[in-house]
Amino acid sequence: MPVFRPRSLYGTTWKFHVDQQFWAGKEMNIAAGTWLSGRYEHDAKTAKIKLTTEWPKDRPVSNWSYLLKDGGKTLLLHPLEPQDDLEPGCSYVLNLL
């Protein structure tokens, strides 16, 4: 099991939709914008998510590991390759809303 160093990015929003679409960015403030969007594939057996970015164009596919906590209400998301991270360093802490 990978070691996670949690980071909570209050301004960063990740959304994973049931139609296999994802979005990452900032929604509402002066720095609002989209950092990544596209399609994802979820593999529950290996606890990995493959992101195929459609925006920005020509960005390679990235692979991420995840860990569910708190009965599935918290997701720790971690890039498998450092160059795939939106901000260098640690895992993203996502909470179910």
C-alpha cells in the first residue's frame, strides 16, 4: 500500500461523474479555471484511476492510486508519476459532498 502524505487544497475541486467524466480546477474566485478535464477509468481491484485528459490537449494519460477512508466519504488521490501532479508534493484529500 502506498504511503500518502495528505494535502487538502481548499481551492481545488475534483469532480468524478458517473458517466466517466472528470474535472479538476477552481470553481469560484478570482483565480477560477479548469486545470484538467476528460475521461477516467476506475479499477477497483488495483485501486487505480486512469485519467485521459481532453483539456488541455496533448497531455499524456496519467495514472493515479487512491485510498478510500471514513466509510467511503474521503478519497486520498495520489499520482503515480510526479509529473502528473497538479501541484508537486502530496496526495489530494477529497470529501464526499
